[in-house]
Amino acid sequence: MSQWESTRAGRHLAGRKAKNTAPEVALRRAIHAAGGRFRLHRRIQTGCTPDFVLPRGRLAVFVDGCFWHGCPAHGRTTPWTGPNAALWEQKMQRNAERDMRSTRLAIEAGWHVTRVWECAIRENPAGVAEALLYLRTRVAFEEPDTPRLHQLNLDPREPRATATAGPASADR
Ligand SMILES: [Zn+2]
């Protein structure tokens, strides 16, 4: 089995995903300030513990770190280099698979799911909180029995073309 070689770049990244990261805390504060109720780290299914859930609307929320989860703006876009390149590649691949799996498990358990990039929270925690609460209310009323993955509309006050004509338009 191959081993990680110690590198300067790698050392501080070796840890597992931390709970209660700064963006998570900022988002929770903003949700609380907006009157939203949530529950932290609730295991809703074996192998599936969202960062928090909004019980009303049965909405499970995962906060994804830009680096580990490969955000389009801040994730790595060039191939890995250096002695641990293959291991990094595998690790990121496993992260992506784990994300898809946890999303699927949550949906199978009857939860709506949304995944939020850490950078979106850093930019505007109140806006993300508002979008989440809007989504929660909408699914509670409109689709309580059809759990699925949702893209977060980060500007809920701007009504965009509502997707009455089939699946979400390719606007994101
Ligand atoms: Zn990002």
C-alpha cells in the first residue's frame, strides 16, 4: 500500500473534515437570526449525517468546503503533481463519491437535500440563510413527498422563470 509522503503543502491538510467550521457557524447564526430552526449533525440514515437539518420541510443541508469538495471557483482544476499526486487524486475522488452517496442516502430517507459552498456563505451568510429558509418553506408546501436534491437559489427575492416546463432549466 502506498504511503503519503510528508510535504509542506500536505501537512496542514491531512486532517479529516472538521465539524463546526467558521462558515458553518456563520450560516447557523444567520439562520437563527432569521428565525429558522435547525438541528445539528443529526444522523438521518446510516452513513449520512448532514451538517444540519431544517426539520420543517425535511431539508438536509451539507456545507461543502471549496477545497475538499472541489468548488467550481476554488477547487483544483489542474492535475495533482508531486509525490502524493495519485493519492490526492484518489482522495478527492472518494470525497466526491461520498458526497453523492450521502445525498442519495438522505433522499432515500425522505429528506430534501441541498449542498452549499463554503465560499457562498463567506460572501453572504444572511443571503444563504434566507435562500435556505425560502427553499425549506417552498418544499414544505409544494413537494413534501418528493425528496430530491436542490440547487440553492441564492437570490430568492428575484423570481426567476419558474420551472413549470419540466426539469430545472440549465441556468446554473
Ligand atoms: Zn468556492
